[in-house]
Amino acid sequence: MARDYAKEYKNYHSKPDQIKKRSSRNKARRLAVKIGKAKKGDGKDIHHKDGNPLNNSRGNLKSMAKSKNRSFARTRTARKKRS
């Protein structure tokens, strides 16, 4: 079954809270480039250490490889789940 992107956007990505979080993540990227923590086109993600995409304080942002940033399951505290 093919993925229905229009339905996915309508049901999830278009919600005001998701738009706010996406906007904040984009703002974090721009801030990291501005202060020298990242470069445009470097292929890295900007990691929010506390897991809150709305917290864009300089101490909370870290540049890391996409594979590293996206490789662990997220919890409420943005830490690795312990088994």
C-alpha cells in the first residue's frame, strides 16, 4: 500500500502544534548556522539536548550526524529507552 502524503499532512502535519514545532526546528537550524555550530548543506541534524524542539537556547543545540540523531527511540525526556 502506498503512503498517502496528502492524508498524512491533513491529519498530522497541518495541526497548529506541529506547525509550531517544525517552525522552531527550522529556526534552530538557522541559529546553529549563524553561530557556527553547523554549515549549510553539511548533512547534519541539529539535536535538541532536552528533546524539546521549542527550546532553542544555544546550550541546548548540538550538531550531529543524521544517523546518530535519528537512531534512538524517543521518550518524553529524549533519552534512550533502557531495556
